[in-house]
Amino acid sequence: MDIKVNGGTLPQKEIDAYIAYVKDKYKHRSLTGLTINIDGEFVDIESHFAEVPFDRTRRITGYLVGSLDRFNDAKRAEVEDRVKHGTAM
């Protein structure tokens, strides 16, 4: 885990307390690092997390799909021939 302390020094016990705080607050995320900025008596913690994979689900030709890998050639052709509508601004 990458820990950076800017603007001063902190005892390891205090750094460990910040790490425990962030891990407890964001239980379902994977913490990869912290940037701790010290400004006098104030401390600002910037948390860094591992990226979460995102699968896009779309409605294509009446089906909810994430990818076209299970479509046969006819269904793929239907996807290619369809009219895509943009969003009005």
C-alpha cells in the first residue's frame, strides 16, 4: 500500500489508525493507498482504491446483454443494421 504524508510527519500508530478508519468506512472497496496532508492541526485524508470492473448492460433487439459474444450471425447483423438514436440536448 502506498502511503504519502505531506506537510509534516506522523507516528506510525496514527497512520495505522487512518488506514483502519478508511478500511472500516469503505468495507467493500480495496484500499491501495493514502495521501495524508497535514496543515497545522488539521489532517486531510485522500483515499486511493482499486478500480472496480464495470460491465455495461444494454437492451439490444429486445434482449438485455453485456456483450454480443453469444449472438449468432443473424442477431449480430440485426444489431449492425439498427438505427441508433442520440440524446437530445
